[in-house]
Amino acid sequence: MNLGHLATTVQRNCNISDARHAGDFTLCVFLLKMREYYRWENAIPFTGTLPKEDVGAWLEARERMWDGLESSPFEPLPLDTGAFDPFDADRVNRELLPRGYVYSGGYGRFSKPHFFLGDLARREDRDGFAVYVSSCEYARDLEAPPAMLQGRTIYVRQESVRRYLWEKIEESRWNRNNTAMAHALACYDFDRDTDAALDRMTDDQTEAMILHELGEGRVGDLLGPEWERMLAGFARSRSEIMARAVRDLAADCLSTLPRLLADGNDAALHFYFATFAGMRKHLYPDAVAAYRAWVNEGRLAPLREIATSGAERWLGVARAALHAHRADPAHASAAIEHVITQTTI
């Protein structure tokens, strides 16, 4: 197998996906992601200063490249046993895993295709799901989600986890109001050894992300394939954002929070609430109140309660959304938004 040829092909598919979906981001988020993409592509350390003029020229060149790729089809992956569909990750991995590599090709938020190729760090079987943890990445797209569930397979990309964490750490330096992040960072010795602290934090969050994806898988089993078909019917809408938040909350109450609480993983709990934002926070203010009771009063009981009651609550909301979709598919988007709002606020 020619790893270089394969990596080049995967990267071209990443570039095609970015060409089609770069406009999905706000300008601020886009520029932040492009800065970190430049850092990855040029192997610049997190603490290294980015050359502004070079980044600007690179960005202009990248946008010109995207202009020529937007209408291009995704390319099949060249492997020893033939050319494979880039979305057929299971078949591709049957050839790559024995050689110490792992590949993923699937769809993420707003139906954006995501591809990556990296070194396989480890493989686990957990609760009926295969878990692949990767390290060094040879090809990736602009967004590079740290963890994804595809069918019965969970991919966690530790290089992307590490970059995601560094972005959050950098963000916390100018957003002093995020006290949960301050509590999370205080659990690690960043002042004495930044790299070692980041390694520890990456390990903690790798496990937290596996727990979340396992929760997603369990919720998917309980809701059935109708859930994904429903989401596809109103992609890029507020209803999709709300429905995905409901599923995230159900997954975390089924899997992530109970395990973090049982393990006494204070650092990961603080980080969970440091990133508990957007629609999840809007729909579940009780979770924020429970976290504050723990931080301010030392009471864990409210957190345990939201984890226990939240699983049933959010699965119920998800099922109500499915019922609204079945009742009136033509007007499902507005109906689902109404159902989620009425059953959560």
C-alpha cells in the first residue's frame, strides 16, 4: 500500500468537502478554524506564533483552490485490493487496521462529509461498539471533529482532541467569565509542565468523548433509524439544532455524567460544564443549577439527580418529536421545534 498516495487522496476529499461547506461557519469561527488548520498543516507547536502574512497568503490560496473543487466528485480510495468508496469506512479499515492505520468517512453536522486518516493508537470493544482511537493524522478537513459515531463504530482522534482542548484553553484566557473552565484547568499543572498537563487532559477527555458516543449509540438503539431520517428532512434548520441537542442531553444523562460521577472525575465534570453551552444550556438550565450546587456548596446529589432523571426526560422529548414527525411530516420542522420547547421549558 502506498500510504502517501492514499493520504493525498483522502486530503483531496477533505478539500472538496471544505470547498462545499466552508460557508457553514460564521466569519469569526471560520477564521479561527483556518488559523488552527494552518498550524496543523505546517506542524507549528501550539505555543508557536503564527506568521500573519504567511497565514493570510495561505488563506487566499486555499480559497482559490476551493473555488476549483466545489463541484468535483469525491475520489475513490486507492488500496491494494482495489479502489473503495470513501464512505465505506468498514471495508477500508479491514485493510488498514492490520497495518496500524485507521480511516473514517462519514457525515457530521449540517450533513458535512468528514474524512480523516491517521495512525491507530488502540482498538477497544465496549458495550457492543468498536472504538478506534487514533494519534497522528495524515489527512483531515477544516472542522476535524474529535469524536464521531458511525454505525457501531466510534472514532476518537486524539490529535484533534488535543487541538480542540488547546483552542478552549486559549479561549479561556480572554473569557474570564467561564469559571467552570478555570476549575477544570486548575486540576492540571499547566504552570509547571504544559505538555504533560495537556496530555493528561487529552486522556481524560478521550474517555469522556467515548462515553458520550456510547451514549449516542444507546440513544440511537432506543429511538431507531427513524430518528436520523427525521433529522435529514430538516437539515440546516433550528429544529435540527434543537433535536441534536435533545439527543446529546439524553446521551450524556445515560452514559457520560453517570460514569464521570461514579469515577469521581472532577476535572472532566468541570470541563463538561465549561463547554455546556448553546442549545443544550438553553434547554437544560437545571443542569447548570446542579453544577453550581456542587461547586458552591459541595453537594453532588443534584448532579446525580439530573443524570438519573434526565435520561428518561430527554428520551421522552425525543420520542415526542418523533411522534410529531409521524403525525405531520409536511410541517414537521415547526411542529418539532414547538414540541421540544413546550416539553423542556
